[in-house]
Amino acid sequence: MGTQKKLSLKSGRPPTAKNTPPNLSSKATQKTIVTFHNLNKALAKAQTENDEPTITTLKAQFTQLGGLQAYQAASIQGQSSARGGDSSIQLLKWLPHNLPKMRMLEVGALSTQNESSKSGLFDPIVRIDLHSQAPGILQQDFMERPVPSGEEEERFDVISLSLVLNFVPDAKQRGNMLQHTTRFLQKRDALGDFAGLLFLVLPAPCVVNSRYFNDERLMLIMASLGYVMLQRKQTSKLVYYLWQLRDAPAARKEQRFGKVKVRDGAAMNNFCVVLEPEV
């Protein structure tokens, strides 16, 4: 097996800023989030092409907008229950409530006050983010998190990956992130009744309006990783999934999901997830 470049998510996030921005209106919140995502896509393209002048310009624009803190502040407000944006509400509707308390890993956590935190279903909840916004959130890159040594108590029953995968700047890195989740989830218990769950949330356009990605493509990738889809819900803005890790991932040499056009249209985006065999 060849040496694979270590993946870090830091390159896919905008620069930080020292001053925390003021509260935003709902319209301003949405505009900020969209602007950051558009700049992030442009930055990823410029980095791929080693276009240093464009990279410098885009990073300056990030800083002028308030950096990562401005994006996270907008995301926190956008996910507040008052605005109906807390994705964990949907997760709680899907989870079995007749199990012992579950261990949960929340990747890209922005708050310790979402509905999952208040539900009493989890003990513990481990929250991580590249730039912690509150006590109780560990500042950590998920791709650099130490993999459990094999002890079941070190693994999680639930991983939340809500509006995180779409912020990873590279299609191959997205595939690596999905594969990385399999290393942290519980396997089937002694009775074979329960296996780890992955809660995945993506912006709807990534799934329904991409030239290179759709539900069928996602299901093939997830199946190769050992996942079975239990639930799916689509709104005008988001697509929610609940996956269960029922099987061991296929050998990496057997996993080959490249960039394949599944449809086309002038107004479509180029979101994609690529999973390639190790060389």
C-alpha cells in the first residue's frame, strides 16, 4: 500500500478574524453563508490550479468579510431553533429512544445548546470543530483525530456530520472523510441488533442539482463503505440522511468512484464525492 498524503480540513476553511461580528438578520445570515461558500469554492479551485494571485485575493476577501468567525456566527444563528435551523431536531426524530445512553461525536459543532444536547439521549457528546466557538467544543480537525485502538468503549454510537462534507474543498477529501467515519463507529453488538449511525446533512443543491452527484451515486459510495441508508428527508434547502454501518468497508482497492457526469444543465453545480483506491 502506497503512502497517502495526510488529509487535513484546515485548507478548506477561511481565515479567522479577531473581532466577533454583531448579530445578523435572517436575510443577512443567509447572504453571509452563501457568500462564504462561493468564496470557498473559488479558493479550492485556485488552490488546485496553484493560482497564487487569486488565492491571495480570495483570502483577503474572506478577511474583509470577518473570517471564519463571521461564517460561524452566521451558521450559529441560522441553526438556532428560533429559525428552525437546528438539524439535530431531525436526528432525534429518527433515533431509537429505547436504547441505553449513546456515545455521540458531533463534527463541526457550533453550539452546546442544540436539541441533541438537551435530549438526554447521549452520554457523552464529544463536540469538535476546527475553530471552537464555545467551552465544551474541542478544537480539532476530524481527519487528525486519533483512530480508536479497537476498544468498543472508544467508539461512538452516532456521528453527526451536518453541513460539514460540503465545506471540504476537494472531492477526494470528501470521500476520505466519509471513509474516516467508519473507523469511529460501533460495530454490531453481541446480539447483532445495533450498529453505529451516521447522520449526514447536505445542502439540497449538492444532491439534486449537481452534474456529478445524486442520491444513487451517494448510495453506491456509502454501500462500499458498509453503510445502509435507514432514513432520508429532503426540504427546499437541505437533504438529511441516517446511515447505519452494518458491514465492514470493502477493501480500498475495490473502491473506485471517480468523477462521473450523471446529468447536465446550464444552472447545475459541480459538487462531487470521489473515492479512489490507494496506490
